[in-house]
Amino acid sequence: MAIRIGRRRLLAAMGSAAAYAAAPFAARAQEPAVVRIGVLNSISYGPILDRLDAFLDELEQAGFVDGQNLLVEYLSAEGRAERLPFLAASLVQQGVQAIVCLTGPSTVRAAMEATFIIPIVFCITGDPYELGLVPSAIRPEGNLTGAGRRSEELNPERLKVLSELLPPSRPIGFMLNSDLAPAATTNERIAPMEQTAAALGRQLVIVDVAGREKELPAVFAGMAQQEIAGFVISTEALYSVFRDQVIGLSARHKIASIFPNREYPHSGGLISFGADIYEHYRIAGSYTARILKGARPAELPVQIATKFDLVINLKTAQALGITVPESIRKLASEVIE
């Protein structure tokens, strides 16, 4: 399914919300009922505009059209997690009829602390049950439900795919950010990667970018000095906000890369393997629409995205001097020429 560029729709929705707020009450009283929802995100909206289109499409199919009978208040912590509780409380004060939480569990926890009455729909990376957000995936209870997606569990498979593209004598990196997860979680991510690398006869180098997000040129220079041929990036290593910089540095240093979702190869990255991120957002849009029509969150079981995509950018492969085997091409959901 083709996804439209979302910037126009997001800006139009923001403008419509402002215009509605400024309109005289008497004029608004004659209009059809308008519902207002809040969207809470831990990073900027720029990198995820296409995903928001998938979310808004589902609402539109259910009869909720942004800028008409639906007003959306978009709030972002811009990477500053400490701002999330304040932003969540702001949405509660505005009297939104639902709060949609994006990106990671921190947004959900902030919303849960702000309200146990307003419905919360999450659309996040990870298993919400394992993250402790819901007592049961089948019956989430309380005022929240939504969609999760597997990502970190797929890192060993990403390592296998990348290994097929690179010289066996050169090491592969695993880029993560230990600041964004407990030590136990970080170790749980590293262990299966080391086991997979050993089975492949590969040297694995752990590239921890904790506290070095603004020093990425130095990080990539270090990888080049170690002759790292390519790297697997953890979902939380840099979020999507550093996507273009990571792709550009990969190209400059001739380091191959495999990413969690298709937005990276569409922006010039080499390859991605992960859950269909648009399916993930469509589930959240569908659930939000059902809640606006009267469904209770506890009645809607948590869903995990089940579609997976392998996307290859052949132009980038050529620039890196990589020949993509036919066996991998046949597995690809999409090949970018």
C-alpha cells in the first residue's frame, strides 16, 4: 500500500486545530460534533510523518477526518524524556478524548501517570506485556491498549542477512545505546548477537553510542579505523531523529548497514528488516477510532504487528561495492533500484 508523504497532512491538522480554537463559540456550536485527541511522542515528528499518514488513514476510513470532525493536538518531547510527564498532563488538562502514545514505553508511562480515565492507545516498539504496561495482552484492563512490534528480537536475523553481503574476514558492529535501557536489557540484546556471530564465524564489535549521540562522526571514524565492514543498529540506539546523519556517515566511510524499518533504505540506507511499521500505525488508528465510537480499551486486545519487510536499496549497494545475492533479492519485499 502506498503511503503518502505526511508533512502536508500534519501541518494542515495543526493549522485546523489552531483555527478551531480561535473560532467564536457560537459559530462552533452550529458545527457537527468535533472530537479532539492528543498524540504524545518522545522524538520530533519529522522522521515519522509517513507513519502518521497510516494512522490518520484508518481514522478517516472510520469517519474521523482531521481538520474537519477530528482535531489532533501533537506534542513532542524532542528527545527530552523528562518533559513527557508535563506534556501528558497538558493533554489531560485540554480534555482530549484519547491520548495516542508513540515511539517507546516512556510516553505510555507518562500518560498512565497523568490519567487513569482518558483512554490511552499506544503504538510502540517492544512487547507491551513484557514491558509491564498491561497485565495481559488479551485483556489489557484499565484505560489503555494498542499495538507493539517486535524489533530487538530480530537483530540476530539482521546480522545473518548482513553477513551474507560482507567479506568474512572483516568484523561487523552492533550499534546500541546503553543509556536507553537497563543494563540487564542491554546484556540480553548483546548475548544472542555474540552467539550468532560465533556461529557465523564472525567477529562482533559492540559500538555503544551512549552519551555520544552528538559525536557520530567520531563514532563512524572509529568504526572505519577498526575496519568494521557493516553494522546492525539497535532500535533505540539513536531513534529515527539521527537517521539521515547515520546514513550519510555510512556512505562516507563505506560501512554497510542494516536497519529496523523501511524508512532507512528509502532514505538511502542499504537494507532493512523488521515489522511493517505502517501496519503498526494502522492498528493504532483503528483502535483509536473504535474508542472514539464508544469501545472500552479493556475490550480491545493488544496487537503485535505480524507483517515483516526486507527492503534493499541496490543503488546504495552499488555505491558501497556490494553485490546482493539473488537469494536475498528473492526474499525482499521491496527492491529499490
